[in-house]
Amino acid sequence: MLKQVIEVHELLDDAHVTGSMVESFLRKRGLDSILVRKIEGIKDSTDFIRILVPGRSGKSSGGPSPTLGIIGRLGGIGARPERTGLVSDADGAVAALSCAAKLADMAIKGDRLPGDVIIATHICPDAPTNPHQPVAFMGSPVDMDEMNANEVDPAMDAILSIDTTKGNRIINHRGFAISPTVMQGYILKPADDLLDLVEWSSGEMPWILPLTTQDITPYANGLFHVNSILQPSTATKAPVVGVAITAVRPVPGCATGASRETDIEEASRFCIEVAKAFTSGACRFHDAEELAKLEALYGSMARLQGCGSQSQVKAL
């Protein structure tokens, strides 16, 4: 699906790109269930876009097949006027929208998936930057609660969250990695079905993104996070897996010229294979019995989906 990645990359590499332009691009490919919302932040705005690709027996038409969510996580696709051009942080949006384009092209050719796929991301060509170690991150015109409200859909039975994850020293590999499954405050083992799909789609051994407890808590608590890749897990009961587009050396999220179309293509193609398998009931994100045992032994960890003690948060 390199063709779709290149097309979307060129579409978004525009100082004047809007959610409406992306909507028009996708409607021309046959997708007609698209919602674009412009959300105003304190200093700027961004266009959230949500796309439904209906399946043959998906829930949107009253069918029983499960729904996969694909979220392109990012602060912004550009950091203008500070930086000129598409930034590294844009990879999540490019990948998610490329998946939408590919699924649309497949449907036209007769390959509709069994279940629905919901794709969500946002379009902001002039987002702010934020200080972060070891390299600067991209900020966003809106806060994380607003992002989750517009990107996480209750209809999603499982979620792939795609995010550029190059600004760190804990995953040193050029390509993509997947995270362990995160569900209702628990970090579970990497799903065997997903590891199979990584191997089959990439021809390589899987790379796993290390996670800490902090990474699966909300940004608003002020703790250190590797990035925002697992933030959707704070707003859903569904299992969430991060799809991290990675690099050998730390790369700032606001760096331009750092997006590699071939890496984005690998991550996107993996997501398409997950969509095929999950919506047909042939892929599990977690072991339900194992999670039930965890909760029986240690109780619910859903409190990690919240910001913790509000008095402590205010004090910090």
C-alpha cells in the first residue's frame, strides 16, 4: 500500500490542508460516512476526522462482526511557522488515513471486510511544540480529553493506536513496533495473534515497545509519558495496542524530513492485516480468561485510567 501512503503524504504536506480537503479525497474513493469537526483550542484549532468503512456484516448494518478502531495519534502534522513542511509527528495521521484509502480501494475491487473499521485522527498544519527529553515533542491546540472524545468511539471493539515513537532511547529500531495490549488499566502480554501478523506482514521478528505504568495513565496527571500512543486506553474499556513508528536514534516530533514512507507503509499494512483478521473473528488482542484471573487476584486497575487523587494532581 505504498501508493496510498505516498498519496496521503502529499495531501497532508500542505500549509493550507484542512479536514474538508481530506474528506473530499476520501469521498472520491467511495467512502461516504465521514465526519469532520473543527475544534477550537486556546490558541488555535484542529480538524478531527472520523471515517467509517462498513463491512459486509458490520455492526453499522446490524451485523454481528466486530469493529476495529484505527487511531492516528499526533499533536500536529506541522509546526508552522517554526518549521516548514510535514513533521515526524504526522506519521500517525498519514498511516491511519492511508488505511482508510486502502480499505476504500479494496472495497471498490470487491474485497470488503466482514466487520466495520472506524478510522480517526486530526489535521493541524500549525501545531505548537513542547519541551521534552531527550528531544522536543509536538504539542496540540486541544487537550488530551478533547482528543479522546473525538477519536475514541464506543463502537470500537479493539483499537490500534498509531503514533510516531522516535523521541526516546528505549526502542532503537527503524520500522515499527507494537506494544503489549493495554486494557482497563492493565498492561497485558503482547497478543500472540498480533505477533503472528507482524511476522507475516514484515517478514521480520517483532519489535515490542516497552511500557511503564505512567504511559497508560492520562496526560493530565503530569507524569512522564513515552508519548501519547496509549492515551486512547484511558478512554475505553476495549483492548488497545500501540503501533509505534520507530527510529534507531531519537528524533524530535517537530523534525521535518524525518518521515519514511516505507516505514509508514509497513505499519499501515500491518494494520490492514489486523483489520482483516479481527473483523473476521480470527484475531484476539488479549486472553479474556487471563484478564479475569488478574482481576480476581488483584482487583480492577481502572483507576489508572483516571488522573488519580485530584488533590495530589493540583499540588504537583
